[in-house]
Amino acid sequence: MNSIGNPLLWGSFTVIVVIMLLIDLLGQGKKQGGAMSFRQAAVWSIVWVSLSLLFNFGLWWYLKGTAGQQVADTQALAFLTGYLIEKALAVDNVFVWLMLFSYFAVPVALQRRVLVYGVLGAIVLRAIMIFGGSWLITEFEWLLYVFGAFLLFTGIKMAFANDDDGDIGEKPLIKWIRGHIRMTDRIDGERFFVRQNGLLYATPLFLVLILVEISDVIFAVDSIPAIFAVTTDPFIVLTSNLFAILGLRAMYFLLVNVAERFSMLKYGLAVILVFIGIKMLIVDFYHIPVAYSLGTVGSILAITLGINVWVNRQADKKTGKL
């Protein structure tokens, strides 16, 4: 598979990821019982976005000197577009985490461990999926059309999906897990497993972790093909994807108290997926430049947020908050 990635670029990226993981996942939040304040979450979110943009600038600067201006511009735009797409779709993932923690009544102080393992698991799973997807596309180019049709279908389905998911505990998957794993009825601190009468039991916190990982796989099935519509270079796909999800823990605590204020987001994401699906399906007839894709995705998100602000203002007027 063709890629701009070389030992220097892969090594630099790996070092950055390891250092930031150690700081973000192992250092932050311990003194506050695992939780971040809104201010801390906002600061860390800015740090993560700034670091991602700085990495992209460094990549552009390196490619400009080694491969030329055109290659540098194209790859930098591809990274930024992929990052923006993944970051937007990750917000929906965070909302699912909020729903799971709320349903299983996981205290804020105990959410940190699930988020740490959740992010680490997401990194491993997405790396496997991205390299596997890159190989498949290299061997079977027609899979791009399958991805395009899937994204088109997913976007339409998302736009008309019912937000009411009913009782989570009655979902077939959860019933199956509970039927095949010995599990206690209540959370026992941060422990995923406990011993009772000489037998090992999983706690509900372990079930939450499983569901967090499964939810990330489900969202990755949408987001990774979407980035392949921008570029098939595994280095750009992986770096833009991982930089977007590395700040998920900060994003979670940033949105934890305002999730209900983003009611229109799913429609914007649906339009983005439909656009990307169409882009992949018509690639043999018309190639949409990366810069246009970036502009379209950015415009859709900006319009969605603008509509969301207007909807929230109207709702606040009705409830007397304004």
C-alpha cells in the first residue's frame, strides 16, 4: 500500500501519542477523583486540538521540504479533513458513553478507569481496522463503492432514527452478556472483577467497559470508511483518526452537562455521511478535491451549530430562561 509514512514520521507520531497518553490518561484527574471540571476539560480540549494542528503543520513542513509543495498541501488538507470528520462523529460516541454511565449509575469518580481503558482499546482496535482496511482497498478497489453505499445508507438512517432507544438493559446484546458471564448486581469501586465464594465474578463496571468498546467499534465502522473517502494513505488515516479520539476523555467531561443542547447534531452528521458516501460512489465520474471536501464538511458543521443555537434559544424562551 502506498503511504507517505516512513520510519521518521511513524516514530515521531508514536512518541507523541505515548507521551500524551501518559499525561492525559495516567496523570490528569487522579487528584479530583477521576473527574475533570468544565474548565479543565475545556483547557485540555484546546490542548488536544492545538497539538493536532501543530502535528499537521509539522507534517506539512516536512513534506514540503522532501516531497514538494503540492504533496505537502494535499496531505495536510487530507489530515485536517479526516480529523474534522472523526472529531465530529466522536461527539456522537461521547453521547453514547453518557447514556451508558447514566443507565448503569456509574459515579463520576469511577468513570475515569472505564474511559482510560476505553480510549486505549479504541486506539488498538482502530489501528487494526485502518491497516486492514488499507490492505483490502489496495487489493480490492471496488470496496470503496461498498463503503460509499454503506455511508449513504447510514447517513439516511441516522437522519430518520428515533432517539428513544428504550430500556438499555433489555437489549439482546446485554441480555446475552449477562447470560454468559457471572456478574454481580452492584458496582464494587473501580474493580472489574471480584471473588465471591471462591468464584470470579464480573462487576457491572466491566459490562459498561464492554459496551463502551463495542460502541467505539460501531462508530469506527462509520468514521474510518469516511476518512478513506478523503485519502487511502494509512499514515494520514491513522494519525488523523487517533489525534481525534485521543482527546475523547476531555471532550466527555466538556459535554457531560450540556449533551441535551446538541439535539441537531445528528442531522449535520447525517448530511456529512451522505455527502461522503456520494463522493465515494461518483469517484470514477467526478473527483471532488480534498479542499472542497474540507470546506463542505466545515460548512455543514457550522450551519448545524448555528441551527442548534437558534433551536436552543427558542426552547429557552418558551421555558423562560431568556
